[in-house]
Amino acid sequence: MTATPDPRKQFVRQVLNQAQTLGLSQPAEGEADAPVNIALCKYWGKRDPVLNLPVNSSLSISLPGFGTTTRLLWRPDSDVTGLQRLTLNGTPISPEDPVFQRLAAFLALFPAADQGRFDIDTHNQVPTAAGLASSASGFAALVKVMNQAFGWELSQEKCSLLARLGSGSASRSLYDGFAIWHQGLRADGLDSYATALPQVWPSLCVGLVEVDTSQKSIGSTAGMQQTVSDCDLYQAWPKQAQKALSTLQLALETQDFATLGKTAEHNALSMHATMIATWPPILYWQPQSVAAMQTVWQLRADGVGVYFTMDAGPNLKLLFEEQDRPAVEQAFGNLTILRPFARA
Amino acid sequence: MTATPDPRKQFVRQVLNQAQTLGLSQPAEGEADAPVNIALCKYWGKRDPVLNLPVNSSLSISLPGFGTTTRLLWRPDSDVTGLQRLTLNGTPISPEDPVFQRLAAFLALFPAADQGRFDIDTHNQVPTAAGLASSASGFAALVKVMNQAFGWELSQEKCSLLARLGSGSASRSLYDGFAIWHQGLRADGLDSYATALPQVWPSLCVGLVEVDTSQKSIGSTAGMQQTVSDCDLYQAWPKQAQKALSTLQLALETQDFATLGKTAEHNALSMHATMIATWPPILYWQPQSVAAMQTVWQLRADGVGVYFTMDAGPNLKLLFEEQDRPAVEQAFGNLTILRPFARA
């Protein structure tokens, strides 16, 4: 009569190691934040959907100024345990809400959830209208605040491992600047975490083009799984991504913007191509997405160094350098421009 | 000092065999027509671009009532030879025009072009606005009229071989109804021709959605070649196409419309996906193409049996059966509806 052990609980225990038993007799509290990130080489396809292990390594740029700030209060309690209260941007979230349930399920992987109650306030400074997911910054901030509140003193790599369990791309939101999430080889997932890259790129601009604010018709996890299992063309994706990753790393080292831009755009379009070629087809693009792509391509034909990337949604994220900012701003009306390496 | 022999001339000589020497002392004339066709499994990628040999077999439906009618007059002449006069829909075409030059180059492959002059009048009844290529029906009609005028008495398969040399998809325009262009295995291309399929489908409707009438930014041959040489995802295409072809043949035998429709749509989207995933990206879609796709998908969600296919252009060709015609007509404003098997 033994229950099947949850491999995620086992994973958390391994990562926490000695740290897990510390600090569970006294109330704990803290506050931490984490940025959203935009992948230039996409995470697309899971080799293990339970442990969130990816088919390919990915590379991202974080957007400081946009992300999640999370306050945590934990109190030992034998009557009520686990997530008891969650507010999002000041509004209480019902325990029936999928957001509450996803967070509660994540916290339940930690020993502290059996020994006390969590009260969590989380604030997203994320332009959700521009299609930036808050789950990456959300889980990264949550792991950071637990690490701090419980005094685990885990390295950033270990925090990245834990954040990955909540949302794959959260593994990269532990860092500012560029980061690589290494796919790893191990079945237990202990080598699949992100590390920061040393390069800075002061003139780099990211432009958020708002296309559509409505709900996605299919979630990115579902889209990913269907593509991996049903799309003939997907078989070429891992190789495409591996090539893109090497090219991007070289472009970062040599500060070669055109290579950075075209590799990111090609990688994003290849990811969308695998979705378009699955059945039933998954097309996240809206008519305005195509219009925005055409604007980018026209700008390039006119000599402006601008490229785009897209996640599992209809919005474009533009990549360009400071000197091309006026031309890009002129071509796109409603554009939010961020400079990932600008000093605040 | 031997010139490199043109493999296309060699090919024509092999196909014509004895027929080539007949009828070259007297003037010859005739008139023939051929329909346009829409591929349900696409021709995408050439294994030999000179002989127009495809990577994969393809399957099409011809659209009677739309196509090309060509009149040919040939006169033996030792002073001026080859194509001397071409009219298209009654308008004389200049020898500098690419249309004239393509036709002249094709005719130059035939012995008759060295021994006399061609005068050709060609009329297209093709809704070019809806993105139907006239090159398929044009080359098929031209080969048919030569076969007739010169008394070659070639089989339809041999005419298909010759038409293929002008334009790959022309190989399928020799026939009404469904046709398969067999990719063939031989390096000399003599086994790469189309044959007719016996099935009829009286309730089948084809709807032409007009999206855009402007020029293509990249021709389909150039797009095809770039995709074959540069796109990682293309490597999965031949397998996709082979599967689609088998599935379509079975759907024709069992008159299973849903399978016919979804296989055609999936195959077309897979072809476009290989273009989207090449670099620089090739996107034939316009914003209105995406809007039309969304309309099709919404109709299907509402229980209407409608699917689409697209060639290397922005327009959608809808596939549905007679009973769903009212719903499809209501959802699409400017729709040209054809019934390939309706008795005229």
C-alpha cells in the first residue's frame, strides 16, 4: 500500500538537500522580485513534462523593470497548511482560480507546505497586453523569496532548478541580462538549469508591439505537447535550436547585431512553423501579426536593422539598436521600448 | 569544340521518338484547351530543376471551365524560326516580355522550332485574381495543340511528360478530375508524369477566396529552391507529402470528405511552414489570409465541413460539399464557387 512518489517532490528534496529542514519552527517572511525574459532561442518541446525538462537549450534576455515582486509570509501551523491566501496586484484570488491552484500545487512540493501556511502577495509589473508571460517572473520571484525567507542560501543555479519546476522559462528569470537554460542530459533533471551570460549590450532595444489582448485559444504547454507528438516537421526543431543557440552565443561574443537579430527571428518563425504544420493547426498569429511582420521586413528592406521574435501568442517583440530607434518608432505606432542594459 | 547538350532537348527527343520527324514539311495548325488544377498534395521541391523533376508525388483536382485555350499555327521557314508572334487574350506580347521568352524557350526544345515559325494565340479563362496559376493550363494546352497539329499521336502520359518540362504542375493539367503526378525515380525523368484517377465526386465544391491581386514578392520556383536548400524543417516534407498522398487516395476511394479536407489543409500548411522556417522567411500570407483561415476554422468549430488549401500565394481555395455551400457562402463574401464534377 505505498503511494507512487511524486518525482517533483523527490526533485525538490534533492535540490534542497540539507536546507530543507532549516527555519521551519519560526515564522518566515521576505520579499523578492524577478524579471520577465524574452527567448531569442525558444524553449519548445519537453522531454519530460512532469519535471519540465526541455528538448533543447534556450537563450533569453531579461527585461528589468518588468517582472514580478512577491511577498511571502509563512507561519507554522498544524491545522491549516499550504497556500491559504493569495493576492495578485492587491486583489484576493479565489482558491478555485487556476492561478491559485497552480501556485498551491507548486508550494505543495516543499516540506514547508506540510508544516504551515503560506500567505502570498504578488505584484506583476508586466505589460500582459503585449504578450509577456508573467509565469516566468512569477515562479522565479517565488523561489527567490522562499530561498530568502527560509534561509536556504541556495545558489542561483539551484534556485533556477526549482523555478523550472513551476514554469520552464522561469529557470531563466533568475538573472538579469542574457541567460542560457541548459537542457541537461540527466533523467532526474538536476543538470537542467539556467546560468547567466557575461555579455552586456548597452545599445540593445526591445520593442513590444501590442497586437491583441484577448485570450489565447490554446495554452503554450498544450500547443507544445501537440506539436511534439503530432508534427512531422518538429523532428527538425532540436537541430534548428541547437544551431541557433551556438550562433547566438557567437553573436553575443562578437556583438554582431545582424546575426543576433536574424537568428532570433528565424528561430521564432521556425517554432511557429512547427505549430502551423501540426494537426489541427495551431496558429497564434492574428491578421495584425502578419501586418507587423510585413512592416519589419519593409524596414529591413529600407536598411533599418530591426528583427522580431514571437512567443506562443500573436504579439511581436522587436529587436533593434539605439541608432535605429527613430525609424522603428516612426513605423510602429503603439510601441513600448525597453533597454535591457540601460542604467536605471 | 562540342557544345554541352541541353538535357531538355535530349528529353524531348526521347519522348517524341519517331513522332518528331512527322509533319514538318507542311504548315500545321490546331486548337486545344486544358484546365487549371489545384493540388491537394502539393508539388514542393525539385530533385532536378532543369528537367522539373519533383521531390514528391502530388495529387490535384482540375477545374473545368477555367483554363487555357491555345491556337497554334506553324509554317516551315528557313529565314525566321521559333516563336514569332504571341497573343495573350487577344493582346500581342512583346518578345522582351518574360511570358514570351519562357514560351519561346520551351518551343525551342522541339525540332519544329528550328525548321519553321510559330504563331500562337492563347486565351486564359483563369480567375488570376484568385491566385490560380495559368502556367499549368498554359503548358498543358500548348503540348496538346502541338500533339494535334503535328500529328504526333502521343499518349496523354507522354503529353504530360512534355508539359512537365514547361511547368511542373502542367503535368497534371492534361486531365479533368483528379490526377496524380508520379515523382518517378529515373534520372532522365521519363517516369515522372501524371495519370488520371478514376474517382468522381459530384458533390465536391471548390471555393476561390480572393485575398490579394498584387504581384507575388517571390516566385514559386525561387521560393521552392530556397526552401529546399536552406530550411532545416524541409527535410521532413517529403515524408509528410508521401503520407498525405496515400491518405488522399484512400479518402478518394472511400469518399471520405473530412479526411480529404483535413489532409489537403494539413499538407498546404506544412508546405507554407517550410517557407516560414527558411531564411530569409518566405511568407505568402497577407493579413486577410489569416482572417480567412480563422473564418474557416470557426466554421468547422460550428460543424461546417469546410477546409482550405493554399498555393504559393495569399489566396485560399476552399473545399466543401454541396450541403455545406449555404453556410460557406454566408461566411465568405466574395467567393467564386466551382463544381469540378458537375455536368456542364
